[in-house]
Amino acid sequence: MRWVRAALVASLLSMTVAGSAAGQEVAECGERASLHVLVTEESGALNLPGATVVLRWTAEQVLRPQREPAGADGRFSLCVPADASGATVWAEFGDDSSEEATLAFEPGTPVEVHLRVLFGDTEPGRIVGRVLDASTEEPVTTATLSLVGRPAEVQTDRQGRFALTGVPGGEHLLEVERIGYASLRYQVTVVRGLSTELEIGLVPAPVAMEPLVVTATRPRRLEVNGFYDRKYFGELIGGGTYFTVEDIDRRRPLRVSHMLADAPGIRLRCPGSGFRDCWVESRRASGGFTPGGCELSAYLDGSPIPVRELDTLVLPAEVGGIEVYQGAGELPPEFGGYDARCGAVVIWTK
């Protein structure tokens, strides 16, 4: 992918940059605030034409999030809605995005924000697992593991466990060696920001049999607790909304409640200005929609918690999966109960 991104940057540099801003004309916003966004790549040296600017407004009335294209010079401007006191804004460009920025508005005042899109493998991955004797399934201690072409190497402990950290995303050739065993080379794919788990069976040197390698990249907590089964059948019948760690990495939310607000029928309730001390609620009550909202039940790793304390108990970087159910009719039995008429949000950590 590195040569693809290099070609992308080269093509952007060769474009003729126009001076007009995208979006609404803001020369006359009257008493309303105006917003001016500049989208660049990480260093700030290259503007990104056509990048998508995403805005989620803070207002007394529920305002739909906006997705607007930046202009040929990577800029976007608009007049802020009259009742909006703040917004969370970020930019997306292809499969990459910027970090979020939280803004506050004052009537008649322009607000400028610079969004830097993070390209490439900014977060390294890990390779973790165990090395076992393929014949006896006993742990193999002091086996040496390394990636071909990289100087770092590690050895297995008494339980045969190992961890290679700081591994760039992509294809790597893993080499495993131990006196008394046949050497093993195995092609492994590492995803940035995730752990790739391996179980490696080394064959004793005199025994003629093939090496054994089992690969898994799903978080084990989610597998054990049925997240992927509920996600499969929920998406099949249209029940519930599900976010994986890839969705969270792409969105880069400041708080977990910001991610939950992307689910259909869910609203973000913020008592003060800005996006602090917020919680999520369903717009659906037992008989239909209600202007006042309907507070969701919340679970963290299977245990019930107050939904208003969710942002204080877990950070987005700690989350491996999210399930959102709008009402009692969508809820799996394990998350039902007398207080679940409004639905539930279920958070699983990595």
C-alpha cells in the first residue's frame, strides 16, 4: 500500500489548486457564526481536494449530521445553524480520516479549524501466541522468533508464549527456531492497531511431518461472548446496529457516546455546551417515538452499568465491539429485563 499512497500524494501535488471555498457562501452570515475548515495530510504541507467534512451539531433541537465535500483547495466554509452552540468535526479521505475536533460557536464570530488526515500505518500491530511441540502439545521454551528483514527477536517463556510488538501492518515472514526442532518459516498478515494471534506447532527434527500453524485475528472476548453470532443474525434480519474495532478506528471518536450516536434512532443528549458529559438515548419509547427520548440500558463486558457513566468507565481505544438495540423487540434474551423497554447498548473491551 505504501506505493499506492505515494502515487496518491504525487497526483495531488500535480493538481491545479483553485482558490474558491466549497460549501455555502459565508460572506454574509449576519448574526450567525461561520465555520471555515482546511483539510490537509498529516504534515500540513498538502491540501486534500474533495475530502469529506463530517459535522455533528450540538443544538437544542436534534440536527442531522452533515457530510460535505471540501473544494479543490481542500477548504470548506458554511454559516453555522442559528441554534447550534457547538459541533464535533472530522475529515475523511478514502479509507483514512483525521482526528475529531470539538468546536464552540459564538454569534457573528468566525471559527477556523485545521484537520489533518492520517495516512498509512500510523499504529503498529502485534504478533502474539504460543509455540508447542506438534507431537505432545507441550510448551516449547526458549524458541527464538523473528521477522525476516527486521533485527528484533524474542524468545518463548516457560509456557511457550511470545509477543512481537511494534510490527508494521502488511505481510511478514515469521521465522521460528529451536534446537531439536525443524525450523519454521510462516507468512503472516499483520493489521495495524490489532493483535494477530498464532499457535505454532514445531516438529521434532527426527519426525517427518508438516508444521502446524493456526491463525486468528478476532478478539477472543468477543468470540466467547457471542458478539459475532449476534452481529451475523442481527444484520441478517435487520435487528440491532454493530460496530467493530475497524469501525471505531476509522471514526476516531473522542468518547464512546459519540460513536453510539451514529446508530439509527439513537440521539446524543448533552446537558451543557459542547460534547462533554453526554449520554445516549433511544428516540423510541414502548409505543413509538417520544420527543423527550428514552434512556437506554447499558452493559460493559456483560455487566450492567449506568448509561450516563459510560464515557467515564471506558475509552474508545479500549473498545473491541459495540452492540446497539433500539427497543425491547430487538434485544437478545441475555440483555432483556423489566427496565429494557427502551433498548440497550452493549460494550465489549478488547
